[in-house]
Amino acid sequence: MTIFLVRRFTFFVLSILATSGLIFLLVRLLGGSPASVLLGEFSTPEDVLALEKQLGLHQPLIVQYVEWMTVLIRGDFGVSFYSGIELRMLLKSALPVSISLSVGALLVGLAIGVPFGIASALRSFQGKGSLVDFISQIGIALPVFWSGAVLSIIFGVSLGWFPTGGWVPWSDAPATTLRHLVLPSVTLGIGIGSVLARFVRTAIVEVMRQDFVRTGRAFGMSVQQSLLVVGLRNAALPVVTVLGNIVSHLVGGTVLTETLFSMPGLSRMILGAVVGRDIFVVQNLVMLLIVYVLVVNLIVDISYYILDKRLRI
Amino acid sequence: MIRKYRQTRVIGFLAAGLAALASIGVYGPVQAAEDLSKSSMTFSIFQDPGRLDIVTQPATSLILWLPGNVYEPLVSFDNADKPSAAVAKSWSTSPDGKVWTFKIDTAKKFSDGTSIKASDVVYSLNQFQNGPILAYKGPFANVSSIKATKRNEVTVTLTAKSRSFFRGMGTMAGLVMPASSEGKRNSVAIGSGPYKVAEYIPGSHIQFLYNNEYTGKKPRITNVKVRFITDSPASLLALRAGEVDGLPITSTAIWSRIISEGYTKDFKRLLKPASGELHWLMFNQTQAPYNNPVFRTAIAQIIDRDAYVAGLGAPKGAMVPQCGWGIMTARTYKPASPETCVIDRDVNTALASLKAAGLDKLPIEFVGLTDVPALRLAADIMTQQLRNAGLTINRRDIPLAQYSSTIFNARPPQYGMSLMGGGGTLTDFVCKDPTKYGYQTYCSSAYTKLIQQADRATTDEAYLKALTSANELLQKDAVVVPLLARTGLGLYHKKLTGWRPPTIRVEVAFANYYWTK
């Protein structure tokens, strides 16, 4: 276990170094000086030079890179060129929103995907088609902006159960925060659940065809018993991998949801920075996302190691 | 039997899910009930200003909320231009009109509890005088010094008598803030107005609370939230759901929905809610072919203003096509009508003149805005009209923040042609130093001279004459191409009333609002 963890952690650190170097170079090599990108194409050379000096861009690349990594490690994400507000302050308010939305959507996705996937697998195992398959197809095809708007109209405007948008920090009123989270989480979770249901179904069907399940059935286990005793645990392996991918891609998926429900989250912040060509903010936020994805992958790998005993032989 | 059992289980799952949703939902009605109390209201706007510094951020989404609510000007002016005390309790001027003395009301305090001192006023005026926004510098054109002559007295010396200086002290350029706000204003706004900013969460909202230090009459509504709902249709849903009480400004992009979905019946519709404004085309007059009056005139002749207004789906009376040249100002602008239109729409003549000047094949570099839906839709319509006429348009849309920081803030213009919205004034086009041109790039010495003459005029007749001549010069050179005059459309809860026309710029003054039974 220790060797595995050391090896995996070394790979994690190397991945961070490699990707950070790549991002750093891309920002500087594409489209000329970052200062001229920030100031716009008609800016004067004097303006560009002054900004380059202000941002430390006149220093050698290696010095710039080391300085960038040093401040990042210290948790200093710099200042937005356009808003003049410290990125750390913006992240402090945006991160809880995005994390809450991601966790909420994931929970909804699991609540939909796992039971529906199992139900679908059981029917499939009996050689029958399933309504669940049809519903999950629709769930995958539903655009977030449409399902979000429909949910807002039904549960927000008509029934008045949940707010149609906005955000209240957890520290202010947790119950209100929860209510603000419901519609966006369900909106985003429908797609996740639909995808997950199909993977759970496939994984269970695959496992249930294995010899060890067949042996169990031969010893008198029912379909349900064999599913509970051996099926679910073994089917969890591919599902964990998919779940890891879903979590990694969740930030991208929250852009529309955050916009639709006026949530001040990370995705809207990144989108604003990209559209605004606030390139150092983009650079730092992308780095943050890469660390997030690598951490998720690390957790998935460790989970895999724990779940699959064969890896420990 | 087994099948029925499984069906029951599926139904059970669904029921459990719905019950879970409902258990959270029935916790209580959505915030609407609370917002309908007598002392609070929630507005929404489709744009987040990004930062709160009024000295460097000219976005309408900011100057709607801070002036008039958080900040007070040095002198207040009503809609008839009659001055009254604000931060200055009295003022006087020397016989030659070159020295102004303001007595500061030291009983007034900023929302942080500190008293307003003359040094704060000097600091504030210096901020706007030396700041990056050209429009705010205008009133200081003839100012040679601003000094705190006593603890409660500020003396401003001018090089020449200036009408616009004193009037300007009632606008953005005259807003007063503490010197201690230096370096903090992006996220903090401290003034002496009836409200203070209790919280600003970028991408979410600004929370205003009554400023206990305010010396004026206490407003009836003491708690105001302004939410940023970037998705305009979502803002309509929020209004319908009772989560917001008013949309003081609505994007033209959703006007057709407002009408077709019955919002004008279910809510109080208010034309001219805040920022009656023009749409006009701006040209970069330092670049060919935009610096050529022939080109500009031809563009003006090609555009079908009626179709432009119709395409925006405006409710009746909310937008009026403009075919007169020049800039809408209070005293010299004459509303255009089909009878008085001086720009005859004539596509063939326009194309012929472009061809004769060798300008018909040049691509037009157009810069639009990505995050102002109203102007984006307007740009869609306008650029399509030009394309239909056979012109080549290279369109590039950038966000407002970038547009503002690189165009408004005295940087060289970054476009060939651009669609603008706002209440421009004649003084915006004054260009004393051609090397420091901003987004209004009309650096005509004759024009600047006329505006200076107007500013120094001793009689109303001389003032109006100079302004009229300046406006004629704008027309002759086809500096701007007006497209429409917009009166604006606001939607409010039927029981929320009290909107009044802005006096500082386009501000929505919360203190005027109140709930009715």
C-alpha cells in the first residue's frame, strides 16, 4: 500500500509540474505578450512595456515560472486585471457555490443512476427491455438550459417550492441554501444520473454473467441475493471510474447551470475571465482545475486499490 | 406478481424522490413573502459591474446603484437644474466667476462613522479630475486648483468662467468619498448617502442597508438587494416567482417576451425607468475609412431605422427611430420625426458615393459587446442591414469590462465602428489634446472652441447659440449616426412605487420607493 501511495503521489506531483509548465508556456507563447493581450491590439508600445514591467514579464521565463508557482503554493492567486479584486477573495465566495452544486448534482445523479441502473440490469438479466433505458436516453439528451427552465417554471414559479435562482451562503441560512441548491442540483443531476444508470446497468449485467455469480446461483442464490452479495461490489469498479470522470467534468457542466440559476460559482467566474481575456486569472483558475482533476483521479486510483483486491497481490 | 412487485418498487423510488424534494420545499414559501415587507425590496439587473470603484468603472450596471444611494454629490441639482445643499451646505463665487468657495457640512458623516472634511472633498474631486474616465473629467476642464482652505471649506480656482464646472458638481464628477477609501474601492463603497453597501458578492448581488449616519430623511425602505441575473429570461421568472420586486431596466432582448407573456399586465410597466438613452454608431476617426465623412454619411443613409426599432421588439413608445444628427442634450436636441428627418435613407445613393470614393470594398471592422444583450441584438440587426446592402462587416464582440477599460478609459479606440448606448453629451467630444483621445475621437479644434465658448457664455442666448453651432458641426461631419432614442422599460411589483427621474446620471434612487397597500 505504501509503495503504491508513494508511486501514485510522485506521479501526481510530476503531473502538476508538467501541466503547470505547459499552461505557463502556452499563455506566453500564444498570441504574443500577455500584456498586449490584456491591453488590446491597439495599445501603445509604451503601455505594453509599462504593464510588462508591472507584471514582471520582463524577467526570464524560468524566474517568472518559479515566482508564479511560489505564489500559487502560498495560495496567492493574484488580482483580476479588470475587476482589480483579489482572486483569492473571489474564490472564497465562488468555490463553496460550485462545490455545493457539484456535490448536490452528484448526489442527485447517484440517487437516480444507481437504483435505476440496478432496476434496468435486473430486467435486462431477465431478457426484457426496460422503460428505465428509454427514460435514461431522454435524460442524457435533455439540454440543461431547457430542463432548468422547465424545473424553474414548475417548482419555482407555479408551485413556489424552490427559488428560481440566486444563492445564500451556508453560513447565513443553511436551510435556505439547501432550497437554493435543489433546482440547480436536480437540473445538473438528471444528466449525470442518466449516464450513470447506463453504466451501472452495463456493469451489473457484465458481472452477473461471470462464473462466480453463476456458481452462486447454482448453489441456490436468487438473482437478488447474488446481486447483493457479489454483484454490486464487483460492478462498483467500473462505476467508480466513470464517477471519477463525471466529477472531473462537472465543473465544465456547471457553467450553464450557474448562469441559468444566477449562482456566483467558479464556472461563471472562469467563463467571465475567458471572455474578458483576463489571462492571468484564466491561467491560475485552469491550474486550480487541473489540481482538482488530478486530486479526483488520485482518489479514484486509491479507491480502486481498496476495492479491487487483485491490485494488492 | 413479481412484475407488480417491481413496478411498485419503481413507483416507490419515484415517490420517495418526490417526497424528499417536497420535504425541503414545503419548509416554507420562497423569499417572496419576506421581500414584500414594508422595509425591504429586491431588484435585479442583468449585469454585474465587476467592481465598485465609481472613479474607474463607468458601467451603467454600477452607476445605477451607487450614486444617489451610497454617495452624495457636492451640490444637488433638481430636474430644473436648481441647486440645493448636499455635501456642501453653501457656496459662493467670485465676481469674475473664476473662484468657487464651498462650505462643507461637517455635521455629515460617511457610513464608516467619520465626519466629512474638506480634505475628503479635495481628494474626491482630484480623483475624478485625474481619473481615467473622460466624461468625468469634463467639468474640470478649466479648473486650475482645488484646495482645502479651512477644515470645512474648499476653494476651486478656474482659469475661465465655466458653467459646466458648477453643474458638474451635481453629477458623477462631484460625488464625495473619504480619502481613506483609496485602494479599497473595488470591493468597498463608502459615502454619505442614505444607504451603505453591506455586502458585494461578485456574480451574485449587492446588499444595501440604511446608513445610520445619514443626516437626511430616513427612507421607508431600508433594506435593498440588487441581484445580478445574467440570464434575462431567468430574471422574468424571478419576478414572476416573487423573488425580485422590480427590474428597473430590462434588456431589449426580452421585450418581446415581456409583452407576449403578459408581464406588462401583471406588473407595473414603467417607461423611462432610469436611463433614457440613444443608440448610435461611433466611428474611429483616426482610421480610414471611418475618418471620412463620405463613408459615415453613406452608412447613415443605408440603415433602416424603422426596421431596426421593429427588430428590437420594443413596446409602443419605448423606442423612437432617430434620423436627426447630433447628440441628444437637454436644450439643443430636437426629436426627429419622419417629417423632419435629415438623413434620407437611400441605399443606392449611399453605395454609389462609397464606390466613387473607393470605399465600397473595404471591410468594416465592427466591435460589439458580448455581455450586453440589448446592444448585441441591436448589433445583430444593424450589421445584417449593412451586409444586406452588400458591405463586408468583420464583427468581433468583446465583453463590456474590456470595452470599458480599453475604450472609455482614455485609451486609443479599439474599433473601426461600434454601436453605443447611453446619454452622450456634447462635451464628450471635446478633444483638447489629440494625442490623448478616448472613445470619442472627434478631435476638431473648431468644435472644441465652440464648446468652450458655450461653457464661458455669460448669457443663455450665447450659451445656446454656441451649443447649436457645435451640434451643427457634428451633423456636418457626420460624427455620430443616431439610430434610436430609447426611453427604457422597467417592470415593478404593482404595489411598489416611487420611481423618480435621475438627477446625478442614471441612478435608481432607492429612497424614493415605498410599498403601497
